[in-house]
Amino acid sequence: YYLWPDYDSSSARFCVRLEGATSAGSLCVWYGNAAATTTSNGGAAYLLFDHFDGAANAAPNPDLWEVVKKGSSSATVKLDGNGNLLLAGAPNTISSGNAWAKPLLSRNVIIEYRDKISDKNYPDTSYGKGGVSGVFDAGSNTWWHTGLYSAYAAWVQDGTQATSCALLRTDPAIEDKEEIVATATSAFYPSLNTFYTHRFEVQSANLKFYRDDVLIASGSDTTY
């Protein structure tokens, strides 16, 4: 199980993993023992869990993430020492910093992450199985706008504008051949330098994208 860190004396949130349960039963929560030590473990409860704990300038956990720098070895993919992963291209170059999750997942998953952007352009999130490339633009070395082949993407041209955000399906091998699965009803990042909680649901036939628990893009596709 995982105990969310926002608990207080009156309420708490838990995520409990019941994988392998074969019959109905009861889930009991004991409380009132101030001396009890929690055994909360996000890594055991979720398919992929990371709070990006670690020293400033360290690389993300290599067991969970592959660092992919496109266009420049000086692109940024590092921890800030405060529980955040920093991603950015190198200054004055066509480049990007990317983190590629190593655990293999399938459909019927929920991806939730809390993030903020300081620049309105190209903070894309892809869910799929292809390699990292400039999949959204034709031509070589389009490293400012990266994603995965054979994937669904929360695509962002300008994160502060709803008309520049969408859910896309990328091609298995060809750049700039994505298809729109759903347009956004609201901007993915209404304000710069503001944290939002995004949730990307890849269901058996539907795709849904939320910002702070508000559904802002929804469509259907079963290609991947």
C-alpha cells in the first residue's frame, strides 16, 4: 500500500494493491497507535513510482528511467534536490532532455504526474513502445518536439492555449504522421511556473486526460 503524504489528524488517502486477489473480502485499516511505524511503499503498490528523491544534479533512478538527450549532450535531465526532475534542451540549440520509463506497461493504466513548465512550448508526454524521436515534425533533427513512435501523446505546442493541446496517435516509423484522437477543451498548462496534477488514462478503448481532476480531453482509439 501507499500512504499519500498529505494526511493529517482527520483524513488520509491510501492506494492499496490487490493484485492476485481471488475472492471477495474485507480491507481493514487500523489506527490510533501513535507509536506505529508506516510500511507505506509506493514502489510495491504502483507499476511505476518515483518521487525523484536524490541529490541535486544527480541522474534519475537508472532502474526506472533511461536518460535520452537529443540534439545536445548538454540538455538537462537531472534531479533538483527537492523532489523534482528537471527536463530542458540546451540553450541556443535544437535539443531536448527526455526521461524514458523502463517498466513495460500495457493498456488499462493510469499515469499521474505533477509538473510545471517555465516555457509554454513542447512539454509533451508520450505513452507507447517506440523509440524517442522528433515524431511530431517532418525532417531530420527536429529535437525540440520529441515523443515516442507507436504511442499516444499528450501533445503540446503551446501549453497555455487549449487550441494548441491535444491527444495524438503517432506513427510506428514515420515522423509528422500523427493522428488527432481528441482535442483539448482547456489548456494543459493555463499558467507558467504553476504545478498541475495531470492524469492520462489509457483504457481498453478510450483515452482520457485530466488536469487537477478535470477532464479536458477524451477520445477513442484501439490501434496500440
